[in-house]
Amino acid sequence: MFARTAKKLATASVRTAQDDWVRSGAAYEPIVTAERFKAAMEERQRRKTPPTNEALLEGIKAIYDAHGHVTAKLLDQELPRMGWRGLEKRFGSMAEAYMLAGLPRTEWIAGALTKRAMRRLREELLNRVKACIVARGSSYVQQGLRPILTLEGDVRLRVATACCTHQGGEYPRWRAPLQARNPVDFVLIGRLDKQNMTIADYFLLRVADFDTSHVNLTRRRLPDPVAHSRFSSLESIFGLAVD
């Protein structure tokens, strides 16, 4: 086979169209049949093409339907092109992949989704707090990657979120940490809604007012120091609320 590429002086080689190739079909005895060679080329192209999200989710559902459960070992065996690590990278987490595939919402999946939502909401809340501090004309210094800010070089503030436990139950509960390894003066808490999807309200608590490591934020029985420190918006804490 000749003329698969062409090259002019002082230029790079380029591939020519297959119709322009020069072939000698009977030069060698074929090792495989033309049909098998064509099938191999089609399989090679299929393996080079990344599977779609829909195909992967259908694969996860098929594994669950066949075995009644899904494990990392089964994913590696039956979806070898991706495996569980590839699926986790594609969908962000295995819990998210299971939910998109239509698997039952088990306690583990619900817990994993809640943790992911809390991380996202806590990061968003921290960024909003920083913006409010700057809008007030103040400054802050963050303690490494921790959600702890030192305001004006003196007051230490921790930003936290409180998720709802016993989801779907008659008496949902919220608890938030006050004391931690790194002591602070105040804790600003965003209390999530019952579905743990968004922040419903906010609390700014002075740690010295409490002698416990956690505070109960259940709506039915808020203690006075907590009830009087509740805000409907983050901006109102910093005096930025618009009437």
C-alpha cells in the first residue's frame, strides 16, 4: 500500500484520502478475513469513543437489577472501561451516580448526598461572609483552608452549617458545633432546610455564652441565647439588609 501520505518540499507530511491510496490486494495472503478485520476496526473505534452518561447509568442500573446491589468490584468487572473510580470522577460521587441511575435512596446514599451538599453550602456561605465583611469596609484573614476568619486582627469567627437529621421524621433536629480544636470567639451558623438543600436561616453565637460543645437548633425548643441570635438573612447580621 502506497501514497497514504503526501509531502512537498519544505512542508510537513499530510494524509491523503483513502480513495487516492495505491493498493495491491493480492500481494500477501490475508491473515484474517475482511469481515473480521472490519469488525476489529469497529470495536477499536468503539473503545476509543468515551461512553455516554446515559450508557453508564444504564450499566449501573443493570448491575443493580442483576445482583440486587452495586459494589466497586462489580463496577470494575462489568464496566471495565470506567470502573468505579472513573464513574466517581465522571459524576462527582458514587452517591450521585446511583441516584441518577434510579437506584433506591438508601441511608448511605442519603448521607453521602447530605455531606456533599453541606460541603458545597459551607463553602458558598464562607464566600458570602467574606463578601459581607468587605462590604462593611472591614478586613479578615483566613486560617489556612479552615472556615475560620480573624476580623480586624482580633475577633475570631468560625463559619459552619447545621444539617437536618431524622429527615422525613415527625421531629427533625439540628445541632451545630461550638467548641472545636481551634478556639474562636463567635460561630456563624447557616441552618439548612429539612431537605438539606439550601440554607433556611442564620445564627451568630458567642461561644462564651455556652458551656457545651454543640448547640441545639431545633425550632421547637430554641434556648434564649440562640433564639435571640437568629437572623433571616446573612446580610442582616452585618447590617447590610435592604428594607
